[in-house]
Amino acid sequence: MENIISVRELKKSFKNVHVLKGLSFDIPKGSIFALLGSNGAGKTTAVRILSTLSKPDGGSASICGFDVVRQADDVRGCISLTGQYAAVDEALTGRENLQLIGRLRRLPNVNQRADELLGIFKLEDAAKRQAATYSGGMRRRLDIAMSLMGTPQVIFLDEPTTGLDPQNRLAMWDMVKELAESGVTVFLTTQYLEEAEYLADNIAILHDGKIIAEGTLEELRKLFPPAKKEYIEIQPTLEEIFLKIIGGDN
């Protein structure tokens, strides 16, 4: 498959703290890629660089064939970013939030696209309510809907289910799956092991600024032999794999 994101030896430091120490990976078009790591591992820093909000100290990265530093405007034209906290205007209604983004992007048929997204994200009944009255799950759905007011080829979701209850988390997972099925490439950061296990086509484990393991779930499982219980071989879960790698038992 064609790679829509390519990263080579990406580095970033803040004063004397080396946050990223040489990240390299490729992401195929239309796939879900999960960057998995604990707090402080460097996930958000990587997203900020790839979304052109921050510049790397070394290495290179390209998205949709454009260099994230030299061709930042072109990169921004093909991506969308949903951060850790919902960036909605609480004084506006759900529909008005979508319409605002549409007008800023100078999109045709803003009202039609807003209504489509309200339907997709099951917000029609709340479309005329101020976002201040929305629950956490509704705000997160609106936030992602706002990211899709254009036609992004790549969407960055930085820990999108943090703070959501289990029901809203499952609903969000289904929406992420539907995004990928529609052809959008999803770059997901998460510290939830079950989230990466359920969603991702490929998983990269980020620890201390470096990717220490990468591949599909099955490829990661091959790093460790299955546990044998009587005559049944038990495949390791992603949590077990993560703990073994982070713990240095690899």
C-alpha cells in the first residue's frame, strides 16, 4: 500500500530534555496507526511536529508527499487535528460550531456538510443547543466532526477518548473505524492498551522518546511465545506485550 506518512529519524528536545530521539515509521494510506505510550513518552510532541505546530530539531517527515517543515501550508491542507481537549466554542450551538469551521475553510455547501456531520455523529437532536450544555462524549464527537468539515486525507486524534466513560469510548471507537473505512488515514495516540488493540492496523510502542516495537498485533505477539496452559496455547495480550517490552524483558 502507498504510504501517506513517512517519518525518518525525527528528533526534538526542550532545553536539556530529549523528548524524541529518532522516530522512524511509515503509515499506509487508509489505515489506522496507533502510537502507544505512557504519559510523557513523547506522543503529543510527535503529533505537534507532524501537524506543523512545532518544528523538529532533526530528521524529516512528509505527509501526502509534502515536507512538514518546508511545505507546511500544503500539509495543513490535507490534514486535520483533534487534540486531547475538545476545542469547541461553548457559546455556539453544535451546528454553529460546524458552520464556523466551514466558513473559515471557505467550503462550498457549508450548511449541507454541517447537517451531514451532525447526522453521522448522532448530534441532530442537539444541533440547536449551545455546546456548553453538551456532555463530554458529545463535545468530543462534535470536535471530531469539526475536524471533518473539510476533506482531510489524514486525521490526527491525540488521545481522543481520555476522560470518556466506557459507553462513549466504545461509540468513539466505532466512529474511528468508520473514518478509516471511508478512506481517511487515522493517526491515533493513546495510553489505553485495549484501544490500540481494538482499533489499530499497526501499532508503534513509544518509550523514552524511541519506538521500541512496531507492527500489527500479530507481529508484536511473535516477539513472545504463547503461554502454555495444559494443552492450550494462550496468545499474549497487548498489555502483556507492552509490559514485557517496557520492563526490558524482551
